[in-house]
Amino acid sequence: MPQFGLEEYARRLARTKEDMMQRRIEVLLITSPENMNYLTGYDAWSFYTHQMVIVALDHQPVWVGRGIDVPCATSTTYLPSGDVIGYSDHYVQSTERHPMEFVAQELVRRGLGNHAVGVEMDNYYFTARCFERLQASLPKCTFKDGSNLVNWVRIVKSEAEVELIRQASVIADRAMTVGIDAITPSIRQCDLAARIMQAQITGTESFGGAVPGGLVMGIGPRADAPHLSWTDDPVGSDVVVNIELGGCRARYHAGLARSVYLGTPPDQLRQLAAVVREGMEAVFSAIAPGRICSEIEDVWRRVISRHGLNKPSRIGYSIGLGYPPDWGEHTASLRPGDATELRPNMIFHVILGMWQGELSFVLSETIRVMEKGCESFSRMPRELFVVS
Amino acid sequence: MPQFGLEEYARRLARTKEDMMQRRIEVLLITSPENMNYLTGYDAWSFYTHQMVIVALDHQPVWVGRGIDVPCATSTTYLPSGDVIGYSDHYVQSTERHPMEFVAQELVRRGLGNHAVGVEMDNYYFTARCFERLQASLPKCTFKDGSNLVNWVRIVKSEAEVELIRQASVIADRAMTVGIDAITPSIRQCDLAARIMQAQITGTESFGGAVPGGLVMGIGPRADAPHLSWTDDPVGSDVVVNIELGGCRARYHAGLARSVYLGTPPDQLRQLAAVVREGMEAVFSAIAPGRICSEIEDVWRRVISRHGLNKPSRIGYSIGLGYPPDWGEHTASLRPGDATELRPNMIFHVILGMWQGELSFVLSETIRVMEKGCESFSRMPRELFVVS
């Protein structure tokens, strides 16, 4: 059973086909697991082998993947069995044949072998080899860039999606609370991570969670490294612990980051935390329909530059449906030059990471653009947590 | 600090360069996070943005990635700071510029702009766009297929690597035991998954774990789907629970799968379990240096066909260093047609998944090819577990 009702999938598909027509794409080959899920419900940890959803303008989507994963498609999508096509196992990680050759045959079999084919050029799961094999196997097709086409359809969420992200955020708050409550100088970093992840997957009594796109920690001398995991060492004393985690509900994510100090925080860190909080609240006050992403970043930039600070990286991005290694949607970012106009029910992970030596500080929440202004889904205090 | 001593990285690099010379590759661009880790120690959850390690025949490796991840590289590799190169954040998921354009500039700057360049054509993180941008930006380079070059270097493990996989297997056994002990008809699937994952990350008192390449469960009506996650529903009664998990230690994996039945198992399932166990033990007796991968699969095939059974998918693959979405090494598989000769210190995940309706059964362990025969790292009983 797919996650949503059939009408929701029909709406998504209609919007996708509109964009295909605008780009003059007749057949869209979707390799992003998020986009496959978005259009069909397909939800399995099978994306380590090549698979895709074929969207032709005049047909329902077709799933093509490894033969043993056909039951995964049958269990999680609304597709009729004739549109769930498995390839033999000898295509898997073979040096002699490639799954895209099978896909090409399937396209020809369906009369799609001479069409304008869109491909997700920069998707993780559309490798250089995939493109090479498709081009060689479909000489009568013309190939077009369908990068992020479905991602842009995803950027405005339905009410049902918003509700899942709200639930993901409840999970994120719980997991962060579990983590902060567990921190002591003597707890091993891996034990801290284990408790956080358990909370992420257990979720609440009303709804469970899943393995999010990532879980990262920067502790002590590694506090300025944004994307590390953990070691076996104890957390230690007089150190910063930066935690960035995601609540994940039915593959919808809410990101959340907080910093903890073990000991008496240096004044410099307290001041940094106050500036970042001021910046976050200025950003949240600025977010509203009609505003432009780059303008929002500028609000932040002006706050921190008043305090002599500088942040070279973006301060947020559209978030939602995701599989490892990411939960970002690869569309709008809050940064200079991004001209995306905010609309109601866009969801952003606003992440204010000040990675600057051992006194680094991170603060992030996931917000929804409302009819007026925005709401943050998190209920966590916006402070530097202190464990003394 | 990288995981291993410098001599180990030097040996790996020397073997890689030998293979590069054989393939007449002067510069190898490594985008696989596993291979980046293997040659430099780099270990961060940053592979959702484009990054790579450049290996030129006459130079130490060079890391190129997102600017904010430079501290991740400094923390986890042995590379001098001049060989850790960060790009500006405006390259990240931009529609105007691509990180491979930056990489191309860096190659030119280092005098490598007219060389024979190997690329990992079918790696998840080498997208069609990456290749297109590199080709457009480096018109004087010739491009060669460097797919899986480093993966094949990885296939025979050092003693230090074997030890990490042995530890990963201890973690896997513990996590499976925690899971089986937790199963009752009323436990929610998500709570079961949460306990397993906590055990995977906590590890043992002597060494901690990490988030493995995957965790999958097939329960009840979904028992025949090999790669699903979990739902919020209780496990239920008179159902099969198939669990495939990985112990993960410093990104080295040991895979492990077991099946549990809640209630009195039907005879058909007991018989299936006995056949699969017989097949596993025949396979383990057959594995030895000098044997060919396809021969090993044939041993299995003969056992199960005697019982009227058939398995259309491979029964194992080389396993080791991995990041999501996979822990397999994409080299040797135990299947028809694979001519790889077994050598001591190759490590395989032997996975005997019989996905056939609600009475499916899985049994897997991770083994090491020894000077004579093989050893399995798991100490779990090879049986259908029963919760009554």
C-alpha cells in the first residue's frame, strides 16, 4: 500500500507531466529514489542496484528494477503488475551487461524507442555509465536534461506531506532531547549516537520513525567539522558537542541541530550563540510568501556582520522526502543569488552552522512557509545547552 | 587521524598505481566514498555533495570537496593541507556551475590538464552530469574507464581490515540477538528496528559501531520482499520475520541475516530452513583458495535443486568498506559466470535468501577465505528461530 491516496499521486503525476511538456520531454526516466517514491509510493532500500520509474506522457508510471525487488514494488506502490518489470539477476553489478540495456529494451517494447527522453543528469543514481549505456542502446531517442524536474514539483507540499514533516519534527525534538539528556563527560560518543538513533527510529507512541538521511556530530577538537560521525572516545569535558539530526517519518525529514557545552561555556561561545539565535529569529521574521531566497539570507548576513561574523555557506535548503545520503531536495537554497520566490507550504531546513574552530556552534530548525510568515516545527529552546 | 597506519595506505596506493599503469591511466578520479576512504582515510557523511580524491601517478592523493568539509578531511586523513582543496559553497547544487568545473581547474593548475584520466563510470557519486562537465572542461584529457579499479584492489583484505570485519561481525551477532530477543507479537516493527540499530551503533564495551549500509526487514505478508524497512504495525502472530542487518565498524561491514517465526512454524518452512542450512554448510565446505566463484554457487544450486528448489539471484558478494546505500564491493559475486578465483583474505557475505511468498527464509553470514577452507565470523545458530 502506498503512503498516500491515489488522488495525491494523480496530482503529482499531472504536475510532473505539465513540466515535461514544457520542457518537451515525452518520456522521463526517474532514478532518484525520492522521486520514484513521490510518484509511485515505491519505498525500499534497493537503490544500490539500478532501478527507475518510467513516466511517459500517455501512460501510468512503470517501475523497472531488479527481479527480486518486484515484491517490494508490489507491496509499496499502486502500480498494476504489468507495470512492474524486473530484470534478471545477471544484470546486477555485471561487467558484461548493464541494467540500462534492459531498460532500453523495455522502452522499445513499449513503443518509446524514438522519443524525447528526459534523464536526471545529476542524480546520484544516474551514473555516467547509465547515460552512456542508454545513449548507445537507444540511438533513435533524443536525450534531454530532466534534472530536478520532479524535485521542483516537490517543493510545495500538500497538507498530508506537511503533517508527515510535522511528525518528523516531533521525532527530531525527542531524539535531540534524548541525546542532550544522555550527554555526560564519560559517555562514549558511539553510545550517545546509539541512543539518538534509537529515539529517531522508535518515534512516538502514535507514529514510528525511520533511519534518516544522516546523523552527524562534531565533538571537541572536531567541532568545526560539519559532517563527521562519532568515535569510541568519551565525550570529555570543556568541549562543544554539535549534533545535527533528522526526524524521519515515512521518508519525510525534519532537520534539527543544537550545540551542547560540557562545562562552563567560554564567553565567546555564549556570545556566538546569542548572535546566531538573533539571526535565526530575524530570518524567521523575514520568511513569508513572495520573499526571495537570497533576501532571506541577506537578513541573516546583516545580523551577523554587525557582530563581525561571516558564514561562507548557505543557511538553508528545501527539505522533505529523502533517502541517504541526503534529505535536502536540491532545489531552492537560502543563499546569495538564489531567486526562488517563497510560496506557502514550502518547507526549509534553516541551518545556521558557525563552524569556526573548537568553539563552533550550530542551530537549525525546519520551518514551513505559511500564508503569512512562517512557522517552525521545533519546540526546542534556541539556546546553547550546558551540561555542568 | 586516519584509521590505519601510513604504511597500510602506502601499500594500497602502490597497488592502485600498479593497476592504473596497467590500464594506462595517469590520473584516477575517485568519487566512491569507500575508495576515497580506502586511499586517504577520509570518513565523513559529506558525499551528498560532489567530492573526490585525485590520484596522479607521481603524487600523493589530493582531496577536493566542499569548503566546509575541509576540516572533515583534515581530521580524518593523513593528507597535508596543500592537498586538501575546498570549493566555494556556490558550487553546491547550483544550476549555474558544477563542482567538476572546479575539479577541472585544479587538475589544470597541477599540470594534469592533458593526461589520461580514469573515472569511476558506474559509481553512484559519479553522475552523468559529472562526466559531461569534466569532458567539457578538460578538452585535452582523454578519459578512460576506471570503474571498480580500487574496488578490485580492496578485494583482498589486510590483517588489520580482517580484524575490523571480525569486530563488525561481533556487533552483527549482538544486534541480531537483541532483535530476536525483543520480538513478540505485540512489539511494533519500528521499535524492533530501533533496538537493533541501537545495538549496531553501541557495539561492545571494547569497540563501538556505526550506521551500516542498510537494515531491512520483511515481515508477514511482506516476507518475500528483500529490501523493505518497517512499519508502525505490531509484528503479529503466525508470521515470518526476516532480518538482514550489518555490523559496521569503522565503515567495515559484516552482513548477517536470520529468520524468526512467531508461532508454530509450518512444516514447509522448517523443511526450507533445513535445506538452506544444508546448502550453507556445503558452500562453506567448498570455499577455498583456488576455487572459482561460479563453482561455489554451483555447489549450492545442486543442494537445493535436489530438494526441488531454485534461487534466481546471486548467493553472495565481496563485502567490506561501505557507505550507504551499500556494503557490497561491486566486484566478485557468487553466481553463474563469475570467474573470480578465491584467494586468502577475501571476505564474502554469503546470503541465502529464499524469497517465496509468506514462507520466505533468509540465512546469511560473512566469511573469510583462509589458507585452507574458510571461516565464518558469526557464532549465531544456523536455524529458524521460533518465538512461541
